[in-house]
Amino acid sequence: MKPLYGAHFGLPEAPFSLAPDPRFLYLSPGHEEALAHLRWGLAQAGAFVVLTGEVGTGKSTVLAALLADLDPTAAVAYVLNPRAEVPALLSSIARDFQFPALSGETLTDPLERIYAGLLAFHGQGRQALLLIDEAQLLSDDALEQLRLLTNLETRERKLLQIILVGQPELRTTLAKASLRQLAQRITARYHLEPLAPRALEALLRHRLAVAGALTQPFRNDAFRALHRASQGIPRIANLIADRALLAAYGAGENTVSALRVREAAQEVRGTADAPRRARWPWALGAAVLIALAGLFALQGNPALDTPREIAPAPPPGVPDPAPAPQGFDRSTGLAALLDTWRSPHPAAKPITCAALDALGFGCLETTPPLWQLLSFDRPALLRLRGEADPPRWGLLTGLRGTHLLLDLGAGPEPVERPMLDAHWDGHALLLWQRPPEDEQAAWVTTRLRAQGYGGPQALRRFQADHGLTSGGTLTAESIMALNRGTPGVPGLQRE
């Protein structure tokens, strides 16, 4: 859009519009450094990266550059309302990622939908990135829930990476002792400082050049005044520079002086006196319209829009849920579970958990929600409903898209969630390998150090970070978490 002062200063376009036109993108040395930190943090496959800065310092500019470099297959979700309560926040995340709804899901329990969706993304080789702007508005409970979402991981990386973007108050929030577990998962953080005088001048000159300026309308003293008036904050500098051009045009001047910059700064801050304001009310009206247009354009920034990917259609041939499944008895189920570990079977029949102890295995019988069971990332026996005596079991072996792969004795078959809900009574049995008793302490220390935990209370901190029962006691769940991704330990298949 050609500005009112365009013909006067030889500017075909408005150089300081707030509209997010990628042609005007300019990365100062500080923005380049921030972008490098974020790229490095995401490349480390960690859980969180954090970008903070005062309003208008260019956080959206850095994010636009970051998102432009992402793999085209990456799925990006954008949280628009960080003030939302935790259940609404989780539902918003599931919706923005376009995860398909699960049968019987309620607003207060969307975790399973998110975990199933993330596992489906992983199976497709897609990166999942959650972007939360104005993250300083998140409650402590919401931040803790986000941390728990990042528990789902493979040997190579987290299945969900989160970028927290916010004002300086976010740094204070993340420094709380109650959020230290989350802080320990931050792989990169950067605080954008206001621009130095030369960097701000380079930004303004860049925008003028992109807009087609043939001459330089700002005097050197005007650039210095712009830095003082804006305190180096790019957005404020853009607003003031635009109004300064209007002021000079209104006064019939061919260049912008420091005086016009100071007048414009008073208008931006709302401190101009009445007589001065009356000399160019038309300029104020035009400036307000430009500012409003920029605001609405920012709200519609295509670089930050939520993804439009469509979830894959369910595969054909899903078994009909009406007939009751047969499944394994406990002994043959344990044999099938041992096969996933490529382990020999005990000689004595029937196979029992007590007999597995000689092979170095322990049995963990638990009643977890499905999302937590999937977070263990290993095959599991699921006890089936029915009046059979003894009960029958199905072997969960992996996932295919949004379906679960369940073996009922004739090989893994894709099963929809409603069918699983209809036939699984909530009990699960998993195998875990006991470290040799005489080597247990050394094994735990080695595994903790491999995952970045050392020193006093390392196990307690590891447990807290992974949502496990804390207290420093070596539980079966802790051993499973420490052993995740170790060669020889089977994981859930992804098809």
C-alpha cells in the first residue's frame, strides 16, 4: 500500500508497516544469534527451547525465520490462548495438530488422543512442534502438564518439541523451584535484547531500501533520536519512523529531523500536547489506520498459522468389533512376550512370572491409562474382558497410524480404539530386565549419566523428570525408563 507521504519522499511502498511482509525481514546480529540458538536447541531433539524478549523486540521475526526452515513434513501447532485451563489447553493442542478424536474422549481427558497422535506422527517420520506465544501467561499447572507431554520419546528424540515464547516475566516463572524439572529439559534459551544504535539504523535503512527509497529521508540525528525514543525496540522504532515521515511531510520538509522524530515519539506514547496535536490531526488518523492494519495483519501471519495437514484415513480391513476375541492364556501370552525379546522360554510349563526370574526378567502388572502404557514404548500383554477362566490376553505389539496392533494368537492386527476399550479390562503386564544385583549400583549410575543425570539425588531427579514415583527407590518403572532404547530391549513397532 502506497503511504500518504510516498510521492513526497519517493517511496512506492510504506517502509515501516507492521504487516509481516517477508520481503522486509531483517535479522540483526542479535536476531541471527537467537535464531542459531533455537535451531541448535531443536537439532538436539530436546523437549523445550525458550525465546524471551520485551514486546516488540522481534520474537515473531525470529520465529518466522525458524518456521520457514522447517522440514515441509513437520507439523506445527500454535497455542492462541495460553490462559486456558489445563483441560482446554490440551484439547486445543490436540485440535491444532488435527489429531483424530478417540471414541468416548471427554474434554478433561484428551491426553490419550495427543499421545496416540504423536506416536502416529513418529511412525510417519514427522516432527511435531508446539509453539506457545505469550507463554508468560501459562499457569504453573499448565507448564507442568506440558512437561509431562514431553515424556513420550524414542531413543533418538522426543516425540514433541515445544517452543515457549514470552516476555521477560517468563524467565522469572521458569526459575521457580517448583518448575525445576521443566527447566532441566530446556536445551536452548535466548533473551532478545533491544537493538544497539547501529543495528537499529541498519534495520531502518533496510526497510527503506526494500520499499524503494532512492534517497535517504532520515538525517543522522534523526536515527540517533529514533534509538533514544524507541530504546532500541524495533516495533516501536517502526511506529515512530512512520509517524516522523508523516510529520515531515505535513510540515513540507524534504528530510526527517530529530525534532520530527521527537514529535512522532510523543504521538506514539500519547504524550503530545494539544496544540501540537492539532497541527496534523490528519496524520494521526492515517497513522492509527496504518497501525490497526498492521495489527490485524500480524494476527493473520501465515508463517505462524496452524497446520492444515489431514490425518491419514484409517486402513481398510479393521476387524469387526462385534465378535469377542479369543487371545492367549497367561502362559502362551508370556511366551509370545518373550519372543518379542528374542529370549528362550523356560523349560517348565506353564510359563509363570516366577519362572522368568531365572532368565533375568521381572513382570510388571499394572493398570495404566492407555497413554501411559504407550509411553513405556514396549510390548505388553492386555487382559481381556469376559468370563473365560482363566482370563485371556492380547499382545500389544505396535501402532499403525491411529490404530493399535494387537495379537490375539494369529498375528498382529490393526485394532481401533473403540474395539480395544470394549475388550480390554485395564490390566497390563510388561517385562523388564533386572540388572545383576552385584552390578546394580554401577548399572544405574551408568544409565543415569548416559541420560545427563549425575551427582547426589540423580535417580530422584530422573524419576521426577519422567513422571515416575519419586523417592530415589529403584522401581521397575524406573528401570524400564532407564533401559528405554537400549539394544536388545524391544519397542513398539511403528508401521
